[in-house]
Amino acid sequence: MAMPIDPPQRNLMVAGRMLLSVHFLTELYDKLTRFAYWVEVCEASGQPYPVAEMMLVTLLLLFGAPLLLVGKHVPQAVTALIIFQVPTTIFFESTLYEQFDSVSVIGGLLLAAGSDWATGGESNCVAGGMAVGGVKKSKIKGKGRASNDETDAPMQ
């Protein structure tokens, strides 16, 4: 179960998520208002199906950006936005600054995905015995036996 957080901290998390969505909402606006330009950019960069790719990009942004903004289905929104951001970083960011900027946006998306927006706490996603949300679960020992040392103890 996720641990609730205090209202000021939750407000900061919501503000951060909303500010992160601004990046993708401006991308969406740009793709919608200059679609033909971006098709030409894709074509000039040697992409095999520029119109289809721009339609996919627009759909990913149409799905992910508004959901991230309002905090609904955040993991799915983050997935769509990462699917948009990674190829953009690889194929279209020409300077090291732009690439690092894009990587930091992906980091923000991962933080947003790791938060439990339904309860206002951190997620309890467990990977390899370590919890993303700061609560340690059991480690697998040998053939299917679980060790419960430090189970549910908050990590400091």
C-alpha cells in the first residue's frame, strides 16, 4: 500500500507534473499547427514514412500530454511520451545540450510514473527486492523461497 504524503509535498508533485506536461503540450501544439513542416523535416532526415511517423507522433502527444497534465493514467501517458521522446532525441536533437535536455525530460517522466497519483503517495513498484517507493519487500532466495528480512521497513 502506498504511503500518503502531506499536502504541501503533494502540491509540489502536482505542480512538477503539470510543468512537465507543458513541454509536451507545446510539442503537440507545434505538430498540429505545423504538421506539413514536420513531415518535410522527417523526409529530409531520411525517415522512410514521414507522414505516418508524424501521425504517430501526433497521436502519442494527443494521448500522453493531456493525461499527464490532469494526472490520469499517468504510467500509460508516460509510456506514450517516452515513445515520442526517445526517437526525437536520437534523430532530431542536433546539439549535446538538446540531447541532455531531452534526457532530463525523460527523467522527469520516470519520476512522474513512479508516483502513485491515486493516493498521493509514492509507488510501491518492486524491482529486484528494492521498492521504487522506498519500501523494501522480500528478496527471492534459492528456489522460490522468499526472505522477509526488512519487509515493509521504510528505507532511510
